[in-house]
Amino acid sequence: MTHQVTLPPYLRPYRCSSLIRVGRDGDGGYLVDSQSVGRADHLVGLGVNVDWSFEEQFRALNPVCIDCFDGGIGTGPFLKATVKAALKFQKPEKILAQARLFLGYSRFFSGDVVHHKTFVSTLDGPDHMTLATILDRVIDREKSKVFLKVDIRGHEYRILDDILTRKERIEGLVIEFHDVDLHLRKIEDFISRCGLTLVHTHCNNSGLPTKDGYPLSVECSFTRAEVGRERVAHLPHPLDQPNQPERPEFAVAFAD
């Protein structure tokens, strides 16, 4: 069954002829402006979990330094999960999947691709760091064209002010907004003030729409590059893929 969702006017992106998909099929990939990818001099990823395919493909397109922040993953947790799966005599394919995760993480995060085992927060602490600190202290201040990826499961609203106060350093941005119906004003205010152009909106089909017809989560891509001033006529985009492959994409309508 295909569900229809409605997006407010400010979530209707501008047409961008240089959109590309970066990241794996299904959940984990995003449509972004290739111009902002090519112009970036640093990639900052907030939220990794078990999928760094976006960061891998981004680096293949533009071999910049990468700094990722996620306090819940690392060599230890991945190795522990592999051993635990083996000791419980789980199916061989599950053990192999855990082992591949451990090896893939160890291979990718090395050299100038750095995983910081810390959560992004509103305060600095032993295992927490603000986005302001990340951009002001961790990332070289000369890196003035940062591409920022944000998928921190609802905490994105707590760092929007930090993005706005340092927006001149952001070349491109992909951010997933969660619980959209509860934060419509915050999203609208951010879009109006961020100094970037919204070039893509994808409705995450992992959950059912709200009773008012809003998607629970939307993935939004922004660019600093020049694009046309014509809004898209239809969504989803041909390059889009459902986050949950077993479910159809939402049919999208735009409110007046």
C-alpha cells in the first residue's frame, strides 16, 4: 500500500541538475549536489552507527580528510558483537556479517579518516562534544568549505544554532530531520536562515505518516553552489530509493 504525505512549501526543493546519489542503496545513501561534494575541503559526519557508505563514496569522489563523530561504535563493540555471535552459535551468515563490519570499520577508519568516539551534544564533556567545538577546534579553521552530514536521531534540533552561527564554513549539508510534525517551525526557521539552498527532500518511509499527513522523518540536502530558482514538480526523485526496500516510497504532495 502506498501512503501519501504532504510537505509544506519550504520543504519543496529547488531543481538541481547535478544531484547524485552518495552512499549505499536503500537506507544510508543520500542525494546531494555534486558541486558541493567537489568543492568541499573536509567532510564531517555526525552519526555513523553501522553504515559509513556515504563517507566511503564521498571520499572516492573527493579524497578529503574525514572526521566522524559517534560515541556508540568502535573496534571494541564490533569485535565483541562478532565474538558474541560466534559463541551463541548463530547462523554463519550473521557471524560473517559481524566480522565484515569489524574488518570494514578497521580498514576505513585510518590515516586521515578519523572516528571520534564521542557523541555530539549541547555541552562538552568526556564523551560529548558540541558542533561548535568540532568546527572551531577539531577541524582546521582554514577548512572553509566543510561538507556536513547529520544523522543523530532527533538531536539535530539541538545543534541547529551551531550550524547557523558557522554557516559560512558549510559548503554542503545533508541532514535528517526526525519527528517532523513536532518541529515544523524550527525546520522552516533553519531553512530560511542557513544561507544554503535546499536541493532535495526525501521522505523516509520507515514509519507511517502522521494523522496530519506528514512523514515522520525527511532527509534534506543543501548546497552553497548556484542553482536555478525553479522548484521541483515531483518527488520522489528518480535517484531516490526507499529507506525500507520492502515498502513503497511515499507519494508526495505539496501544500500551497
